[in-house]
Amino acid sequence: MINLITIAQIVVAASVAFVWIFRTHNVIKEFDQFGLSILVRSFVGFAKTVLATLLIVGIWFPSLILFSAILMGFFMVAAQYFHFKANNPMKQRLPSLILLTLCVFIAFNAANLF
């Protein structure tokens, strides 16, 4: 089970890093569509990058996993809200929904294992 949690941590962290580093143009477009400011976008990017890093560091320091997964999950809930509010198709909602599911899986298992 610990291997599955570790894989989920890596998937969430790598996905967030990929989107915020290599797909910045999409992030900018979406935040503009949602009507959110550059300040909000910068805060979200910084926070998600830090949480992704903490999920990776959590592989060696498990006490960081629960906190990081819960907070990342809240960001994914917010993403779902804004995609719903903007009436985006499921194709755009699916990535954050999958990451939310993984965050719930990580948090639930981290709370029970560690």
C-alpha cells in the first residue's frame, strides 16, 4: 500500500509541476477566463509548487504527506468550482478531478498508515 501512496504522490507532484512549468500558457488562459488576477494566479502557482515539492519530500518524511495532500486537494476542489462556474466541458475538468481523487486517496491512507 505504501508503494501505491508513493506513486500517487509522484503523479500528483509531477502533474502539478508539468502544468505550472511547461503549460503556463494554458494556466494564464484559464485564470483569465475565470476572471482571477495575476496576484491570485501567482499565489496559486507558488502554493501548488510548494505543496508538490512537499509531497515528494514526504516520501522520506511521511509527516508532511497528510498536510500537503489535504491542501492540494482544496486547490483541486477550487479548480473544479471555477471550471464548473465557467461552464467548461468535462475534458477540461477531468485533470483536476483525477488529481483531487488522488489527493483524497493519499490523505486518507496517510492518516491511516502514518
